[in-house]
Amino acid sequence: MAHKLVIVESPAKARTIGGYLGDGYVVESSIGHIRDLPNNAADTPAKIKDKPWGRLAIDVENGFVPYYVVPRDKKSHISKLKQLLKDADELYLATDEDREGEAIAWHLLDELKPKGIPVRRMVFHEITKAAIQEAAANPRDLDMDLVEAQETRRILDRLYGYEVSPVLWRKIMSGLSAGRVQSVATRLVVDREKERMAFKVASYWDLEGTFDAGSSHDQRMFPAKLHTIDGTRVATGSSFGPDGRLKGRAEVVHLDRPRAEALVAALENTEYDVRSVEAKPYRRSPYPPFRTTTLQQEASRKLGMSASVTMSVAQRLYENGFITYMRTDSTTLSGGAISAARQQVQELYGSEYLPDAPRTYASKVKNAQEAHEAIRPAGESFRTPAQTGLTGEQFRLYELIWMRTVASQMKDAVGRSVSIRLGGQAASGEDVVFSASGRVITFHGFLKAYVEGTDDNAAKDDQETRLPALEQGDRVSAASLTANGHETKPPARYTEATLIKELEEREIGRPSTYASIIGTILNRGYVYKKGTALVPAWIAFSVVRLLTEHFSRLIDYEFTAGMEAVLDEIARGQKDRVNELTEFYYGSDKLQGLLPLVQGLGDIDARELATFPVGDPEEGIQLRVGKYGPYLEGPGPDDAAGARVRANVPDDLPPDELTVEKAKELLANPAGEEIDLGVHPETGLQVVAKNGRYGPYVTELPAEEAPQTGKKGAAKPRTGSLFKSMSLDTITLEDAIKLLSLPRVVGTAEDGEEITAQNGRYGPYLKKGTDSRSLTSEDQIFSVTLDEALRIYAQPKQRGRAAAAPPLKELGPDPVSGQPIVVKAGRFGEYVTDGEYNATLRKDDSIEKLTLERAAELLAERRAKGPAKKAAKKGAKKTAAKKTAKKSTAKKASAKKAAAKRA
């Protein structure tokens, strides 16, 4: 039966759209990309393997023609699509309306090769019945300019990665990769860490006071800070540069502790007069609706979601018809969306919050493209979050999008900001001025619905500070004055939200690629997370050094941004793909191309690339990036003999915390080095402590006449891991003897079985034959008595899941699920849970310092991996094996019959 075949990308989208189109349409998915450049030699077509450019799978000699292949796991699906196409009288390519979607549509057309039927390009930015039926009724042609732009991007990335990555393998480490945008993102993180490493802390003091306006004022008490002394500004954090010195030539008073405390004493009996009052109107306009990057940033700040989790959740919301397309640069809303938002403002907040005219927003993104409309609730009328039936992450993200969209059509927030200067004379003769500033919002407007999150603890737009209604000449007194010391802080590390913001401001990459870029640099080990901060690994320093010294143009911020502009011009049909690729790869009179750059590298000193001095070079301490990770090399205890020692650098030690003092500490106790604790009084063997691969431990050194360990009859030296409460710095011979005595015999049970106490991989426990019972602390190993052990064994053993232990700490509601987050102790260590998902704490997480934000981030990362896979039952495996065997027997019998028939 003839039908119209509609091809979309995902099965979920196909199910939803199929229900809207009804009879006469068959909706099938391509399951993402149906073909790509080959990933390895096995996938490379035989006809190009022997070509000089066969490794690239791009004919760089003849117009940069790419050679695509259909992955093995997609071939059967392509056959299915071709079979459906045989009975179709029309083909609708309904992939996403962006460059990538346009390219997928072209790949489908080129691979399916429909004959004798019309081909339509069906586009939509929301999956609602009205939008889908409208798109089916008004298709367009394939936009080859968009296809050209996307193919150019793919070829650029291939050339960059395949030509530069091998240089990293040869000179730094195998398995590394370079990327046109990924390498620049890594450089941003590394450059920020270098700023932190070069930062010099400066200290300064100031005075803070609480002032009393008198009983005639409702708002009687208010805070103020010291502003000037004898007309000269008092130094604040912004007065100092990254070198720890005062910036510029501006005159400031740099207070230290003695002077600040002396000034407090001199102001003890001072009366103050109001020298000035400045009041200004405050007005704040609504934030524009979400686009891809602002959604990622806000979801990170407010919901603790990573960029990849945000896009994954948004994808599901889009495919199920709850929001519009989530990859967009646009902040514009359709007329229907504006009407829907205004209607909800009227219904939920009242007419006083609704502006007379609809609000429109112009995109501030240069060369904005990739769609259509801002991210908003789908449909011509919006569902409130409660009406959607959504739960968990999807509910929270939909609520965020809904609030932002509705708020964008509300009135401005208005109020009044006030600045007050208070002056007085100190007993020591100085004229001092304190400053107080406040803000009162008289009409909250859009802030009633939505307040944007901030980075670096900046004040939020709805924050109010009330001051008394003072006038110039009024008298006030100081209820209290304190001198406070401060230290300047280095620039904050990037978080996912701030890195996305930085990339966008520099016009590097596209919104749709930021989540995958951050995912790549994390997965490659160039960057790791400490809390929400992105910390560069030392291997990233080596990679960035090589690229900046030998591929400076390719990792240049402006050059990378310029390439995005070129791609935009190709998308508009203003530039030719082949010309741009030729200049990039082969070069021109103005630019050196990638190929001559790689071929003309010359000698690169791999050791120099991997070596970084720690502190003053005269200290002689160097960090090296080795095959198995970073390590320190420095002078040994006998400097005169020129001895050098090595020490591993902990994986979780950020580069800016590797100070000279820390390096000397590591070199003083390197992995493998032994700390002599003394002689065991019973065995007469030397006892030493070591820092091993799996942590610190103590061991006995075998006697010289004893056979070597590992040979038949050899005695293996006793060892014991240090308890969590112990350290190599404080371990004593007495502690070591106790550890080496384990397992400790507690006593003998009535049945004659011996009970021992010992420490294991999962913590302290008792053992009686094959029956093990957990102890609550390591100290119990030495203190538990036989009676206590027997009482423990008298309790019925927990089978399966043990009784839930009380939480170690309660943190508050999860921003995604809304359920309370608690910290618990588990078999594999402490973890956080919201009742549905569990996430193990990392090395640098401690229960005492764990915050709700950090716990929410850990749970968001765990959710992104999906639910845990359940192990298949053994019976099911046997059944499946039997079925397979039956099928195999049936096939053999069928083959014999066919052979007999042919004979």
C-alpha cells in the first residue's frame, strides 16, 4: 500500500510524530547519523586505502571529496529504510532544522537514492500536532548551503585531528587527541590555571561598622564600610594586581592590622554626620528567553546539571513535545508563543504585571543561526509545570524554561538605590568617611517569576538592602566597629557554565557543540572536576605547550573564532568550500597551511615539552609528565653528590597547589622510599613504612639469609595498611607492630571455631570460618572482646540488602528530583543519595565540607549514566543458549534439505 515515508532522527521522535500525522504516513527514524568518515583502517574502503590521502578518507588532491561509509551496525537499518521507500509515493526528510540535521537529510537522500518520487524537506522547531501538520503541508527543498557548511566543518575537524594528533602521540603520549575547538577549550582552562599559579596573594584590612540612626527610624541599624581616610580611598581587593602589588598610580590607603586596629580604638567615641545621600531610580528589564548556551549555564547554576545532562534532558523534552528545539542561537519568540506567555502572566500574576505591548528580543550572538526560535514551552498555549505530568530532571528543566519564558513577557522591576556617606573625626586626627549602599524594590515585575543565577557569589537582581531614610546633616552613632583582614583571591577556575560563557563571548564553536567539547576534554583526561571547578591535568600543560609553540595559529583564539565566521559565510552561500579548505590545508600567500606546518616541524624536544620548573629554577625541582603520569624530580638529601630523587604527584593535586614547599614534602617521602621505624622485638626484622600504589602501609624487611619472595618455600613478609586515622608522618613502631599483628585472634566460639578481627578492603570485620560480620570502626579490631563478638554473631545475619543505616549528614532537597539528599556510609565508602540514585564521593570530597551543590552535581553525573544495568539471570542465559542451539540445529537441517533438493 502506497504511503508517505517520513524519516526523523530518533525513535522517540518517530513515535510522537507518527501519532500526529495519522494514516497515510509511515514515520521511521534514521537512529542518528547513518554514515560518516571511516573511524579506522578496517572501515576504510579498499579503493582508497593505497591513496596518499587514504588515511584521511578525504581526497585532498581533488576538491576535498570525503569518502563516507555506513557503519556495520547501520547497514541492516539502511536496508529497512530502502524497503519502506519501495512502497512510498513521497519521501519526507524530517531531520532537525540546523546544519547537522540538514547534512543528515542529505546523507539519507544520497544513500537511499529514491527514484521517481518527490522528495520533500520537512522542518519544524516543536513537536506538537499543529506544528507537525503545518510542516507536512509546507515542505521546502534541501538547503545545500547549510549542507556545505556542515560538511566543511566535518572535513576541517578531520584534517586538524588526523594531522595534529599523531604529533602528540610521538612527542607526548599515545592516545592523545587534538581538535579544532577542543584544544582551544583546553588552552582556556590551562591559561586560567597559569594565572592562578602566577598569582601573588596580597593582604589588606578595612573597617566595618553597624550604625544606629536613632529611635525615630523604623530601619534603625544599618551596615557601612570605611570608604576614605583624609579624602583618600581605602584599598580593597580590586586595588591589587595579580602580582600582589597595588595597581596603577592611583593613591590609596593600604591599611595593615596595627593601623586598622588603632583606627578602631581612635573612633571609639566618634559621632558621625550624614555628609551626602544620593538616591537613584532602579530599573531591571526581563532576561531574554533561553538559547542553548544560557540554558546550559542556568541549568548548571540552579539545577547542578552538567552541559551534557542538560542537553540530554532537553532532547527528551523536545522529542516528547514539551519544548521547542533546544539547539538555537535565537532569543526571538513567535507571535503565538508571545500570546501564550502573556496569557499566563495575566492568569497567574494579574494585569499589573503585564506590559502594554509585547516584548521582542534581538539576538546578541554574531552570525546567529542554527534555527528558528528561542527555547520555550511547546504549543500555542503553555502548560504549567504541574500540568505536564513530568517528574525528576525533566520536570525541573521544563519548569526552568517555562519560568524564563513567562518572565520574558512581564513588566520591568523598579525600585530605588541609595548611597549614603557618613563622616567623622577620629581621636588621632584623621577624617574618616564610611559608605553604605542599599536597594529597595518597590515593584518586582518579572522578578516575581524568575531571578537569574549568578557566578562568583555576585548579588542577585532581587537582593534588597534597606537603609533608614536619612538626610544630609543627620547625626548617627556607631553601634559597633571591627577591623577585618582580607586576602586577594586568584581568578576563579572555570566551571562548565563559565567556560561555555567564555567560549561564546570569544565566538569559538557553536552552541550545539559545547556539551560535547566539555565532555571530550574531560574524557580525554585533559581536565578533571574538583567540585564544580574544571582543573587541568599536567598532561594538558604539555599538550598546550606543544600546540602554542609549534601550531600557534591553529590554537589561536581569534583564528578559531574566524573559522566559525567562515563557516557562517559558507552557510549563507557567500564563500566557496573548496577554496577555504585549500587555504586551510595547503596555505596561501597570507597563511601557512596545516600540511606544510606539520611537514616542516623539524626537531621537537619531547623532554623539554614535558618538563616544568617548580618555583625558582635555582631550587632544581622539576615536574615531568611521564608515561605513567606526572612526577617530581629534585635534589636528594646529599646535594653535594648531585643525587636526584623522584616522587609521584597525587592525581588529585591541582597544579596551582604544587608549591615549592609541597614539592619538597613529596620528594622527602616519595613512593617506594622507606621510613625506618625500628626492629620488631619478636622477629628481630626491620620494620619500615612505605607509600605504595594503593596507599601507605608498613612491612617487615626479610632477613638477608632468607630465601627471596616468590620462590618455593619463601616466606612472604608481613604487611599491613595504615588505618584512615594514621599517616606516614606520625606512624610509630608501636603502631606498626599492632598493624603487623593482624589478623587478631579474639577467641574461640562454643563450636570450636576461631574468631578473628581484621581489616579488609571494605573495612574492619570479624571472621569465623566462612562467616564474616562487619565492625563499626577500625579501633574495634583491637578492642572487641570475645563476649562482644559472640553477641554480634548471635544476631541473625542480614541477607541481601542490609538494614538501612542512619544517614551521616542531611544536605537538603535535590534541585532535580526534589527529594532530600543525605550522605550514607556504604560498602564501598561514603555516598550521597536522593532515594533513587546513589553517587560515591570522590577523593577530594569530605563529609564535613560537602555542600548541597556538590552533592547535586555528583547525583546529576550519576543520572547522566542512566539506571544501573541488572545482571541477567542464569536461568535466562541457559534458556537463551538452548534456543540458540535449537535455531542452529534447525538451520543445519534446512541446509541439508536444500543440498539434497539441488542434487
